[in-house]
Amino acid sequence: MARKININENGTHCKTQKDRILDYLMEGHSLTPLEALNLFGCFRLGARIADIKGEGYLIRTDRVKDPRTGKYYASYSLV
């Protein structure tokens, strides 16, 4: 699969959102949708995780319950 290359205003390469998320996970961090929005401006973390899985990476998905609201959300990490 060909990798998409982004070029910024200066004509230099900049990493895709998926690549920045993968780098973050490879550093040993876990990531939730709210964190992805705040850190990377990513509104569709599940889609980016699917892209990463499609490249053969093993991703663990944990279901986390917010103690304040009782709602559940996903937390992703590399296996």
C-alpha cells in the first residue's frame, strides 16, 4: 500500500494524523477519543485505529467506564 505524503506550506514533509497516532502508541501510551481530539485534532480515532490495524499492527481495545457519567468509551494501545 502506498503511503500518503503530506507537504506543508514550507514544502517539507509532515506526518499524517495516522502516523502521529501510531508514533504516540509506539511510545507506550494508550489513547482515548478525547485525548486524540486534544492531541492530534482527530475526530475519528476509530477510523485511524482501523487504518493502523490494516497495516498489521496489533491494537488492544479496552472499554472504560467514566465514573462521573457512567458512559463507556474506548482506550487503545499497542500490543
